[in-house]
Amino acid sequence: MKKLSEQLTELASRATKLEKNATAAQQENKAKLEARIETAKAETKTMHQTFNARVQSMEAKTSEHWTELKQNFDNRIKQIKQDVDERKDSRDLKRAQKRADRTENNAEAAIYFALYSIAEAEVAVLEALNARAFASSLEENAA
């Protein structure tokens, strides 16, 4: 298992990469943008598998909560993707604009969810550090 500090460094790196990719993507043609999307989907699939493996290795009680959250999140993402895919090939301008609005709203919501998750991760990291310090102090007192 990676140390918490290594995971936080990876998180920061991932956020920086996202920002750079989003900026670059605004200037790209359709083929390059679609290739970037496929790369991002592959990376997301890998992260999904990593998350699953990590959750499965946790204690049962902790794992249960994260598994439930992940299933709810996965179901919602699947529903959003189906909705987007159903309207993807529409050649009607108004439908295309509404699809663009919806996908932008979905991206915004995903970013806010990520920000919320980061805030929750901060609390979790601080609580983990506090719990480890407490356990260490008990260990020192017992010795």
C-alpha cells in the first residue's frame, strides 16, 4: 500500500494533468479530441480496477461502505453515459446544443464531486494521522 503522502502527490499530479489536457483539448481537432477521450477512458478503467482491488483488500466493514458508494456512483455514471450516447449522433442543432449543455453540466458536477471527495479525503487523512499518533502514544506508554 502506498503511503498517504504518495497518494496525495499522485492526486495532485492527476489534477494537474487533467487541467493541462483540458486546456490542450480546446485547441484540438475532432480526431485528436476523440483519441484523447479514448485514452482518458482507458485510464479511468484502470483506476476503477485499482479502486476495486484496494476496496476488496480492506477490512469488511470499511470495504462495505466504499463498495456501496462505488456501486451507486458506477450506476449513475452508466446512466449518464447512456443518456449522452443516445443523443450523440443527432444532427439537429438544438439537440446538439442541449447535449453539449448536458455534458458540460455532467463535467461540472463530476468536478464538484471530485472536489467534495478531496475535501472528504483531507478529513480522512487527518483522522488517520491522528489515529496513528494516538495508537503510537499508547504503544509508547505500554512499553
